[in-house]
Amino acid sequence: MSVKVNRRKFLKMLGWGGAGTALTGCDLPTTVTLEEGKEEVVSYLMPEEYAIPGIGVWYASTCTQCEAGCGLHGRVREGRVLKVEGNPDSPVNHGKSCMMGQSTVQSHYNPDRITSPMMRKGSTLQSVSWDEAMSALTSKIGPDSGVKGDRVGMITGTVSGHQAVIIDELLAQVGSKNHYVHEVINTSVWSSVCRDMLGDEMPKLNYDKAGVILSFGADFLGTWISPVHNMGEYAKFRKGARGSLIQVEPKMTLTGGNADLWIPAKPGTEGALALGIANFIIERGWNAVDVPSSIAKTLNQYTLTAVEKVTGVPVNKIKRIASMLTERAPSLVIAGASTENHENGYDAVASVMLLNLIMGNIGKTIEASAKFPEKALRAKQGNTKDLLLLAKALKDNKLDVLFTYNTNPAFTAPAVLQVSEGLSSVGFKVAFSMFPDETTLQADLVLPIHSGMEDWGTHVPAYQPDTSSVLSLQQPLMEPIHKETRGFGDIMLSMLKLRNKNFGDFPDYYSYLQTAVANMPADVTGSVEGASKDIWSNVLQKGIVKAKASANALTPKLVDMKFKVKHDNSGYPMHLVPSARLGLWDGRHANIPWLQEFPDQIAKVVWGSWAELHPKKASELGVKNGDYVRVTSASGSIEAQVYIHKGIHPDAVSVPMGQGHDEFGRYAKGRGVNPLKILNPLMERRTGELATHATRVKVTNAHKHEKLVHLGGSETQVGRKFVKTISVDQLRRTEGEA
Amino acid sequence: MSFKNILENFSYYRRDAEDGGHHEYDHRFGMTIDLDICTGCNSCSTACYAENNLAVVGKERFEKGQAMHWMRVERYWDNIEGDYAEEGAKFLPMLCQNCGAATCEPVCPVAATYHTPDGLNAQVYNRCIGSRYCSNNCPFRVRYFNFWSYYEDSWPEPLNMQLNPDLSVRDKGVMEKCTFCIQRIRTAKDKAQREERVMADGDVVTACAQACPTGAIVFGDTMDPDSRVSKLWEKHQVHRGPFLQKKDKTNEEIRGYRIFDELNVDPSILYLERVRDTEV
């Protein structure tokens, strides 16, 4: 090393600053040097001995399409990556993948990628050289620019691993605390409740051990926490003793489509239903865990008839759910977006969690998760609270410099927050981006970054599904397609070098990462076999590191619940459900042609937006499939074609997220509408999250019709038996309990 | 096949379809799809697009029914008496059933679609003249015709770099369909031959079966009695051959069934019935 750095500082730069590292200092590999990192950069132009033309070689990497952190294997032939499949060694996805994972290649080869740096000159973005871009960056935010402190901000999607370490490091150097982490599809409220009631923000859920799963809007098969992992566990849950799934939600999600019983409660009243079930269970004395009399007293008011009145769920159904939870114990009760994202979301989720506590599920179907030993590398999970904070900072003119990476707030923020307008008040906006999306095109400096298949990285999934925690390595599957793109880590590193000379030892992010992995403390390397100097190649081969995790038990605790249902008669009688779909997600995949062409799992509509309505509501409005309706909130209105089905509450209208891009390339631009744009700026009371499902709307007939383009000529099997359905009884008689 | 040949080998040619008819099979690839754990997530379909160079046709052509989804997931709403779809939706992954007695084969005027010794309905692209008789005759609607030269706008550069070089990109005027990932079968056969062994169960995994997050799709050789797929067929008392199978079941309640079995086309895909807990 050219600059003397003490060991502790050195380790901290590599992300290993936490507990445990000091103790293992003597075990650290001494054979690995930074210089060695430089030497081992092998170009793919030099064929490896096993690279035979015509034969595909599979390399391990990590999927970056959502935050779940699934391990991937990419098939590389003649220097091109052709297809990805799951990495069987990853405890997250066990070799499986979802439609978004499979589509990684179309993100990577997308024809609308940004291929050179761009700088705002006058009112337009013009292509510039990297030299020019980097000197602009240096002069605007370098040590001599005078820019420092909280007037610098950075907004990203969920980040983890060494990406999180270098972001932290850069912001620390600048002296800013403004790291906004934003995801529209998140589980923030659930995590807050889990933290307060269980002492673990992201507890491990054992779907396979549950006799019955009661889900209040948690679309765990589609968009909740770790979908591919959940689907694998769901398969185990259905096999053998075959557990039953009850889903309560205003609009049928993919999970709802697979439920044994799907119930629409009146939107925003899910918490009352949970408390009603709890009250009935306690009344009957079915609870497995004693309930303090103070809580039992609060629950008293949630009598069956009162709950039926509030939620619209009939008394017999409530009774049935309560007895199912009892008969088929242990159960698992979870809550997702349509329960979390109301103004009373926290209390609703707490009411749901109460069921787990009184039914004694803690320690059975809900367990403490394995935490990755190094705190700095753990996932920083995105939320919508940070979006609101950013909107406020923009409004108050608090930012001079804003970095954006892996998130698109100009698209996901409700129009009323005026994020797009607010961005113009920021003096210097730097976008690290692959695509010309709404936020990127507003930037002053656009730095084109490598795709997930060209870049290095490490990822620590927020949801750790195993008893040991996992770090997943992302390695490039091929040489960059475009000459003028750079790795996010590389750019960050060059910015860090301006302020912290110690980083000067690393020629690139690759050598930084290699050094970091080779210097992994012993409590992290857990599963990696072989001599310490082989760690790097072992990790490259496997793609994952299983780290030992401390086994904490959950600490169940009841919280004070003040569940109130909001009544609103302000002329907006309907509830807007901005639903999420596995595929386009929050809109980040709208530029992938496959994902546009694949039908939505429930509505089966392709290439556009639609509004889901219940047949009752549709006949009230006099609309049929394909007719346009206007959905109006206090903050704006959108128009979409109607799709009518019985998987939605009559008081709800659901418009899926994902479409309605003003920019974002040829496949996304100008297609459909974005329901997030008309949300009212309502907040979840306890967590400060954006209450995305609380907006009230009115729906009117727009008197316009077009053919609804969707898969399938017929909505029913017309008496033919393609999909046959049998009862569990019959299954037990023939296949028995395994 | 001369008349003399038929007379001389009459006992061979008059074999029943259960015994392979006039085919001399090396393998008979088949599949099982468990509709109880299929979640309808579309993973299989995406994997198929990635593996088989399927063209994206766009909204207008999708509307006309020209989408090229070899593996599509259908969704049905049925028997909804009340106000709500309380039993959820019904999902059905539908792909070419690679029938043993396929209705598409005999109608092809140029024998572009024929039965391979592996039990597949193969489609010879450069023999196909685009009469579309086969798709007309397919009860499953799983044959897809190239009405246009999709390659012209489906893979704008550099999207074309993703195309799988193990199989061709089809041009206008050609019929195409699920091949049970024939390129993967070929690769596995070659590999087994190089290693001087017979193909084992699990050597070939189709793209859809590989991706399926719940493992609802099982693929294998139904002639290999030890394969996972054979065992499932046996367990569910469905066997190869075109005749109505119901009578063969010792217990009519056993889940396995084949779609359109009544047409006697001998589909190679065994579906397992969806289960719903009616006690809930």
C-alpha cells in the first residue's frame, strides 16, 4: 500500500468495521494484497480454457431487478449472456426465478440505454466525454467546490452490501446525512410493527409450517418481501398436509387468486376485522397465550355484529376464520400493502400481529431472522417516508446537489408533492442511470452506468430466509456492451478518491471488492471453504457467502392500539387501489418488451393500463369491458379502460402501477396511466409513510370505448373442464397426508 | 412404405397406439403440471421467451391473436355464484401437448410437422409452406403462425444479442410451437453420448420447468419407468395411449387428467387437479 492506513480504518473502508473484526485480526489472510487485485483482472477477450465456442458456460451472479437478492446463473456463450436462471446454491431462490429475473437480459440489452455521459447545456442534455463529465463533477462537488454538509443529498432505491458502504462513505466525507432510500413497493409499516412487537424488523416467516395462512393484503406470491422464495415455501405449504390460505384484500392480487377463500373487506377496515377475530377467539377462550385484561377490554367493542357493520364481512365468515386459526394451528397471519398503506396502517398491522401473538405463532411460524454480522452491509430498505422528506427538502430549497440512483422519484411521487417541479430548484443534479427515465432527463449531469450484468457488487438481502445469513455476489456476465458506460461503484470510487486518499489504492471497484471479500472477517466467511487466498475465486464460483448469524429470539410485546376507521363523505365515494404487479413492478420494468407483452396475472391485460371494477359498480356506471372511465381524486384524474371482475370490492377501483411514463424509452413512453400521480398526500400516522391506499376517488363514465387487449377469448371454461377443482377431502382420500 | 412392406410386417404396423403405434420410440418426453401449486405467476412463459427466441408482437398484433406465447398462462373465472370470486382464479399453463396421436400431423400437406422418435411433434421450419392447416386442426390452440417478419422489429439492436444461437429465428409464413426445448434435449443427448452413458432423468429440463418457482412443472421421459414424470403418471393412473382413461382408474378421485382426453389425441401433458379447501 502506498499510503499508510491502519488496519481498523482499512477494514472499515471495506465495510468490515463492526463487531467481530477486531477479534479475528490475526486470522486475516496476509497473502492477499491490493497489488494482487490489480493483476488478476482478466479480460474476457482472453478465452478461458473452458470457453469453447458453441458451449454455454454458466457464471454465478445476483439479480438486481428487485430487492429480494435472488442468486442467478447466467449462460454465457461466445462472450454474450443469453439467459439467466436461478442459482441453486442461493437460499433465497433455490435455483428458481420470476418473470422479472428472467427479463434481466432485456434490461441489459435494452435498445434505449444511455450510451454516453450527458450534460445540461442551456435547456438540453448534450452528449459529452467522460473527461468533461468528471471534471464537471469535480468542480461542482469536489473538495474545492465548497459544497458540503446537508445541502448534498442522494436518493436511491434499496441498497445493501458494498454499494451501501461506499454511499455511506461518500456522504460521510461530504458531511451529509441525507440519504433518501425510496421504494414504492415496500414493507415499511410491517417492518415497524415487527420491530416494535417482535424486536426484529424482518422476521423469518415459516410458511411451510403453517396450517393456515391468513393474509391481510400481503401479496407474498407476487410483490411482498421475497416473492420467489415465498413461492418455493408456498409449494411446501400446499404439499403434504396442505395448508389453507385465506386472503383479505380489496383487490385480488396474485396471492388472492391462489387463495382457498378470498374476502374483500371494506378498504381501510382490515384492522377492525383482525381485532374482531381476536375478540371472538378470546371470548371463546381459544387463545394459546394469555391476553392481559387491558387488551381484552379494548377488544370488547369489536363484537361480531359491530365488525360486520364496519368491514362488510359477514359474521359467519369471521367466526369461520377464527375457528380455522384455532383448529389448524399453528397459523401465520401477515399484512401487506392494502392494509399497511392507510392512515391507520400501523394500528391495522399491529392488530394483525396481535393474532400471531395470541395464537402462539411466535417461535413457530414466525422466527427471529439471521442477521448479517456486518451492520454496514445490511440492506437499507426503501420506503415512501423518504420520498416525502425529499419532497419537503426540495420545496424548502434545502438541496444544492442531488444524486439519484436506481430510483425514479419524478415518476413515483404523487403529482401533488411537486417533486418534478422541486427538482428544478436543485442547483446540480447528478443521475447515475441506465435509462432515460423521468428523473434522469431532469438531471444536469447524466452518468450512464453498467447494467446489472456488467457490474460488480455485493448484495445482502433484507429478508434472510435461512438460519445463516447470506451475501450474494454480483459479477459481470460479459464485457460492457456500450463503450461509454461505467460501473456505479467505479464512479463512486473516483469521487471518494477526491476526498479520501486512502481509496487511491484501489484502481477500480473490482479491486476494492476483491480486497473486501478477501479480507472478510472469519465470522462472515462461514461457508467459504479453502485457504484464505482462494476465498475470492470460491465466492466467484458459488456466487454466495453464507455467514454465521447470531441466534436471537423474538421478544413478543403488545403495543398500544388505537385502531380507528376513517369515514369520508367528501364526494369521493370510492377507494383507489394502486396495485402492484409482479412484472412491471413500480414502473421500473415498463421498458422491457417481454414484461409489457406478458398478461397481468389476474386481469390478463397487456401493453397498457386498466381500471378494475366490480360488476355491481360497473352496471351502476353503465360501463362494460373496454369502456373508459375517469378516476378523479382531489389531486387529479386519470382515464383508463375498464376490466370487470368479481375479485374486487364494489367500493374500490384498482389501477395497477407501472405504466404512464412520459419518458423511459420506446416501450414505456406514452403508454397507459400512472395511478400514483393522483394520490392525495396522506400519511400513515405512526410511521410517516405515504398512505398510498388511502386516496378516495370518484369514478365516472368517460363515454369512450376501445377493445380491451387481453389474453383469452373467454373468461370462463364454458362448461369444459380444463382446470378441474377438487376438495381437500378428496385430495386427502387419494394422496393422503404426507 | 410399400404395400409389400406392410403385408410382410403386418403385425408390427398394426400395433396399438399404447405400444407406440407404428413409431419406434427412443424416448417419449412428457410433462406433469400440478395446478394446485401453480400460482399463475408467468415465470414459465418468460423463461420460454428467453430460451426460444419468441418474438414480441406488440399491442395491435396481440389484439388480433397473433402473440407468439408458446407457453401461456390462461386464467378462468368459473362458477361464481355469489358476489365475489371467493375461490380465487383458475390458472392454466397451456402449451403444445405434444400429442402421441396428434391432429396437427396428418393434415400437413408437406409433412413439415411430424412425429420424432423422441415422441415430439416437431416442426420443420424450412419445409413449412404456411398452409396453417395444423393450427386449424389443433384443439389446444397452441400453434403460432408468423404472419409477419417479426425479427424486423422485435429485437432492435442490441436486443438481438440475446437471441439463443441454438435455434433459429423464424421468418414470415412459418408455423411454430413449443418444442419441449428440443435444443436442450439435443444438447443432453450429445453430452450423454460423449460421456458414454444413457440419458438419465433430470438431464433435460425445459426452460419452463427450470424457472417454475413452485416446481409445479415436472419434465421427463415417460418411457423411463424411474423418471419422476413416469412415477407421477403411474401414481395418477394415467398412461400413454389415446383411449379414454377414466375407466382405467381404480379410484376415480385420483387427481391426474389430460385435457381433451375425450378426443383421443394422447396428450403428453398430465395435469393434476387444482385443490380448494371448501371447508374454509
